[in-house]
Amino acid sequence: MSPRSAVHGSFVIERSYPASPARVFKAFADEKAKAKWFGPGVEPHERAFDFRVGGAEVFVGKHPSGMVSAFYCTYQDIVPNERIVYAYRMSLDGVPISISLATIEIKPEGQGTHLTVTEYGVFIDGYEDKGSREHGTNWLMDLLGKSLEDDPV
């Protein structure tokens, strides 16, 4: 058995989108809208979506590389069109790698929206993140922006 460890990290990501706060919120809150940007190119093995305080979201899928990632989320706080707070754990190929607390803040900005993602995480038992979580979240926020451009309603 490898030695147990816990390495902590945090990051903040900000984006501005030319869509209303309600539209940005819907991209997180609506299962079909979220599927357009969360998990592209990943072959779903398991998916569940219960967007409410205490509700759970699960996305387990196989990447083109063959790796299987798993995202297990529980929503802790939801203020429509303003804030989403959730805790989640992740695993790669069945091995737990992290537990995080994330906050999505949605604020009006001119005719659009300013989004702030703040995440606090712990990477466990030897998993070395080396900034990949922040990189991946930036990539997802770019995909969110593209989905908002493709479907502005």
C-alpha cells in the first residue's frame, strides 16, 4: 500500500460571457444544456443529474485515451441565476484522486454575465495534479462560452 497523503490547492477562474445570467445559470442547471459542454469527447458509462440542494450529479466516462474518469457531485447551495456551490470527488480508472469544493458566482455585467469559479481541493494519496485541474476547468469554461454562442436562447 502506498503512503497516504493530502495536498491542498485552490484557484479562481473568471470569464465574461455575452449571455444573460439566467442563460449562464441554465447552462449549469439544465441537463441537456450542460451536456453540450461538460464531457465532450468522452463516452458516457454512467450519467445522473439531480440539480437541487442535496441532489447529486454523476458523470463516469471513457476518454479517447482509454482512461475512465468519474465525477461525483453533491449540490450544497443553489441561488437561481446567482450562485451554485457543490462538493465533488473524482477518480481516474477507479482510483480516487481528489475531493473539492467549488463555487460558481454569476453576476450581471453590462448586457452579459461575469462568471467566477473558485475551487478548493485536496489531491489524495500521491496524485500529483500539477495544475491540470485548473487547466481542465479553464477548458470547460471555454466550452461553456462556446455553447452559449451556439445556443444564445
